Amino acid sequence: MQEDGVVLAGKNNIFMRLDSVMLEKYERCKKLFFGRLAIKLVSEIVLAIFIAFAILIVMNVRENRARITNENTMYRNVSIGVSEAYIDFLFGVPKVSIFEYYIFEDESFRLKNNFYVREDSVLRIVLNEQNKVVAYFVTITGSGRVIPLYVPYQDERIYLGRNTFSEIFSDQFSMGLNVAGAGSAYNYYAEIYNRARAGNFNCFFAAIVSYGFFDTNTHNMFEEAFDLNDIWSGTVQMSDTISEHRRRVIPNTFGVASPMYSGIIGVVPIYDFFENIVDILAR
């Protein structure tokens, strides 16, 4: 009987060890199962996030392309003689409106400037007292933005944001500069083309203005023009360096003015508090 008890105890020990081993294997399998399940869930979540992010990028790209296409169409419809109401219809309510007052040949008159701020560009229109556009200026404020504009004197388009000064005006232009101080809103460099042509006597501007996009080349050209500036007349002397800059510097602004106002309207408005609104325009 004693031997039978020893055998039974031995069997119990074997079963206990076997049970312990099986329990350990079970726990290990359970951990392995849930571990794999967790890995699978995490990978599926990461994949879902990646797909959602990719879809969001594609949607943003499409929306941006649609926005640019729509804005380019709007800019093509801006011209001398259209009404303020028509521009408001295209661009919405102007972000800023300011007035300029002039006296010309003993007659005083008022010009209204409306600024329409887009994501990476600004439209400035100048209106006479009949609320008709007598000048407009398109300014690039974001890197990489290109706006196609029809230029009557060339019978073709220019691409503001891509074409250089020399590509826009090859000859017969005058140069002007204003330097009111470091970082001043009134600083500009402009090239003006006003050669009359049958059916079109408008004046055209290619310019660098303070609230437009600036890069290193633009800054260097502005500095060179400043060195060659005639302080009293605001004109710039042509030089080999300026000629070289013109071949690679891209203006951030292109404008058109009616011949009746071309000697009055500038690429920057004459307004005492213009310095205060530049940040709004540059965003």
C-alpha cells in the first residue's frame, strides 16, 4: 500500500508539472495572440491614418488648383473702365479702402483705392468719382504664385511671378524709385511703359512694392537702384548692373493706368497712414 501511495504521489507530481507547463504554454499563446492582434490593430490604424492623410493632401491640392484657376479667371476680367460693383462681384468686399485727394489745374478731385486681399496675391483698384476703374495693380504676395495677365501692348500674356523685368519691358521704358526709409511701406522700384498705340493709350507698370513677395535677387536689385537713384527726381540711371538684374529679377507687381491719370497714380498710394495697413496686405 505504501508503494501504491508513492506511485500515486509521483503521478500527481507529473500531472501538476504537466498542468503547469500547459498553463504556461496557454498564457504564452494568449500573449502571442493578443500581441499579434494588437500589432494588427495598430498597423490597420496607422494605415487608415496614412490613407486619410493622403486623401486630405490630394483634396487640398485639388482645392488649391481650383482656387488658383478661379482667381486667374477673375484677374483676367479686371480692366480699365469697369465699375466698382463689378470688381466687388468678382472679388468680394475689399479688405481696405482709402482715399487720395488731388488738385490738378485748379480742380480738386478724389480717387478711391480698394485693396482685395487673396491668399497669395492682392488686387488694388483705383476708382474715380464715378466709381469706374482708372487704374489697377496686381501684386504677388506668396512664393511660387503665378498669375497670367493679358497685356494689350504685346498682344499676348505675361506671367506675373514668372517673367522678369526684361521679359515684360524690353525697351522704351522709364524707371522710378521711392525710398522713404528702411522697411517703409512707401518704398518701391518701378518701370513705366507708356508708348501710345492705336486703340490703346494706357500706361503700364512693372514694379517691386513693399507688401509683395521679396527674394534675395529682388532685394539686391532694389539696393542697386537705390545707389543709382536721383533723390530729387525719383528716377534711376540705367547701368550694366541694373541691366543684369533686370534679366533675372521678377517684379512682384504689374499695373495698368488710364492715360488721363497715368501722371498722377503711382504704384503706391499717397496716403498718410498707408504704413499701418501694409501688414494687412502682406498677411
